[in-house]
Amino acid sequence: MKKTLVFLIVFFLTAPFLFSGCSANRPEGYNQKAVDSRCIEIIGIVNDFKFDEIEEIASTRFDSSSTVTAQRVDETCRGNITKLGVLKTIDTVVTDVMKDDRGGYYTISIIIATHENDWTRYMILLDSELNLMEIDMV
């Protein structure tokens, strides 16, 4: 727990400096509000256990199959959400944009959320069309 707390303190103190240099070089068409909205939508889907909806918004950017499946999200998230309880608030969303080797971009968002029994960190990767590439919880 101490390591997690130290990590979070360091992260929140350095995040503005780490991500502010990237904001000036945002790709054309990038919309921070749309990214934040999509992340919050995905967290809602996961917390409502509507895993089938994941496949509808999954990215196929790097291959013909989706990068994330409903079954995998169910297996990795259901247990955590059951322990955490009901989602109460989205506290923080921090996003960075990375260019990919195809000339496009993808976003990496870290979302801190408070649940009924504890807090958690979601990590969500979206492609440039705001389709889900990856979701993880810690």
C-alpha cells in the first residue's frame, strides 16, 4: 500500500509537467473532451457488466480482429468491480497522445475512480477513432 501511495503522489505531482509538453503537439482532429467522454462511457459499460458492448466499440486498427474481447474484459474486471462495489465518482482523468507507426495516433488515459468500498485506477487506450484498444484496472 505504501508503494502505491508513493507512486500516486509522485505521479500527480509530475503529471502536469510530463503531459504539458505533449499538449502543444496534439494531432489534427484530436479532441480531449471526446476522449474523456469515451473513457467515462467505457468505465460505465464495465461497471454495469455490459461486456457485450465492449466488442461493439473495440478497435480493429492493427488487425482484422478486435484488440479487446468482451470475455477478456469480463475475466479481468468483474472480480475487481465486485470487490470495489458501486462506482461513485470519476475523480481524475489524465491523457497522453502517442503517435503510432502508421501515421495515426492513440491515447492513453489514466482514470482514478472512487467506488463504494475503495478507489481504483483504470488505464484505457483508444485509437484515433476512439475505439477501445485496451482496458486495465489496478
